[in-house]
Amino acid sequence: MKYKIYTKLGDKGKTSIIGQNRIDKHDARIEAYGSIDELNSYFGLLRSFDNVKKINFLSDFLIKSQNNLFVIGSYLAQTQQKRIKCQDFLISDKIIKDLETIIDKIEKDIPSITRFVLPGGDVISSHFQIARTICRRSERRITFFNQKEKLDNNILIYINRLSDFLFVAARYILFVSNENELFWEK
């Protein structure tokens, strides 16, 4: 039997999560994993650009990050009781180290900065900057939810580093396309 995409169960502002039914759609948990879902979708957009596809290490890392974001989203979508029972989690120290390694690799290839960079200069770079701001919003939602229900600290570290990755990737895209960065002028 084929299922329909709509259930009509959420028509009154409630949803269900793993382990709990009828939770408000504006609940801190829903905000947290919803922002991760948005970020994951934006990573899909980033991967669709031909210039990103040509940079294999970047395209591959975006896919790896999307998989990590799915893990984080599913973790956030569970009740605290379900998360405690499921100890085979999640964002390991190695995953964070891999993220730091790619940031370091990119930073070696681009000029160092001493001033604030204005987002823009190239469409793809601008999209990476937008993804960075979505990532920062996700981080705010997750840290807010963390005050309500203590989360695995590696999630907070990973999301913080992920925004750093998006920033240096945006700069890298500008650099390889020979576009000039603009800096904030007081």
C-alpha cells in the first residue's frame, strides 16, 4: 500500500517526534532540528553549482556534511529518554577533527585576513555566506534547546566549526574565481 505524503495530523500546529506525540511545531526541539534540515537543504543547493562540482574535495565534503546533518537532525528529533537509550551516537571527535582539517587545508590556500569580509562578490560565494548564516542560526537554536535538554557537546562544537568551514569555503570560491574580496570600511 502506498502512503500519502500528507496525514492532516499537523493541521492544528502539532507534530510528532520519535518518542512523543502532539508536540507544538514551534517547540525549541522542532526549531532546532528544523534549522538543521534547512541547512542540509542549502548544502544540497551548494552542491548543485557546476563550479562547486568541479572542486572535488569541496563537493565530497558537502555530501559528508549532509550525512552528518541528518545524524544531528535525527538526534535532535528524539526525546531525551530515547537519546539516553541510544548510546551509539553520533558526531565523534574524529568527525570534528576532519572538519578542522579541511578548514586548515582551505585556509592555507587563501590569503589571510585582518579585517571583516563583506559577503558577496560572486553568486556561489554569496550562497556559501548565506549557508553560514543559516548555520549560525541553527547553532543559536541548538544552544537554546541545550538549555532545556542537555545535548551531546560535540553537536555544539561541530555546528560552530561548520560555520567556520562555510566562511573559509566562501572565501576560497572567491579566490579560485579571481574575484576580489571586499572589506568593511568604517
